[in-house]
Amino acid sequence: MKILHMTDPGVKNVIRSHPALQGKKQIGRGFYSVVFDNGDTVLKLTADVHHYDLLQFYADGPHFPKVIVNHGCVGEQKRGGFPLYLLEIEKLVKIPSKTDNSRLVYKMCKAASRIMAVKTPVFERHADKIQMARIVPETFYQMAEDKDLPAGIREGLEQLGRFSLDYDSVGMDFHPTNFMQREATGELVLSDPIMNILTFNKALEASKRS
């Protein structure tokens, strides 16, 4: 299921009319966002306000994407009425397999799944995702206690814990494709670590009705 729909009139209007996006080639696609090439940087159009706020107000460490230009709210997707946000961010690259970074990502994703499974009662494991969000801050903080993780990663996990405490309905979105790295330095980057549960549920209900 996609949250951001490329055929939506509101999305098409932003892509067609916003000066920063005109003539830009699409190079990436996710549930909530689409990414366009911008030379040495990329332009990310997202329907996830939590991701936007995380990058703007919390994610200031070396293991988060660096924001170059904040274009703010640039429109609204008609389907679901989701605001659309545009950010110019640094260009990152995929993590090669069988590397220290890929092994670290696997370790963190496995730890996140294990902790969430323990903290979530069996009867809630397939319940509404808004219930799952209650345990997300504890999961981030518990992961940050692992002294085998690099110090910068642990600090990043603590930032995610603070963010998920301050914002309602933050979901954890830890899987390998949501991690990238800087080409020049090889630094691991948590590119899409969280999601907006309310947006997800609203989109899910809309898809059931359509």
C-alpha cells in the first residue's frame, strides 16, 4: 500500500508547478515519499509530517540525513487530505552487502523486532498500529543501551526515543531499505527510521473503501 500517490491531482500539481521539482527525474519511491535527483543533492516529497519534523527539529546528529533546504509544506494530496512537504537533503547511497554497515543494520533491525515482540502482548500484535506506538519510545531507549553499538548510533537512537515521546502516533520503521550511507565517508545514516501511524491508518481505511 502506498500513502503518497503519484496519480493524485494534488501530488501531480506540486510536481508540475513547484520550481524546485520542474524537470527533475524520479530516482526513489517509498510508502510516504518520492525522491528526485537534484545533482549533488536530492529532493524528497513526503506525506509524512513526522518524518519532516524529525529532520527539522530533532535529527541533528551525524547519523541522520542533512537538510540543505527546507521548502516546507508545498501542497496537499487530495486522497486522504495529507499535507505534502518538500526537503532538499544530501544525496546518500545504498549500503553494500557483506560490509560492516550492512551487518550493523541487520543487528539493529533484529534487535528492534525482538524488543517489540517482547514488549507487545500477544493479543495486541495484530491490533491497531496506534496501540503499537505506545512501546516505540521504550524500544528506542532500550536499543540505545547496547554498548556494542557505535556511540553516534546510540545517541541517534536516544534522539528517536525523545522524538517518539514528544509526538503522538510515532511508529518504528526499522528495516534494511530504510538505512543508507554517505558515499564519501561510509557513515551509516538512519534515513527513514520512523513513520506516522495516524497517516498510515487513515490511508489504510481509505484503501478499504476504494
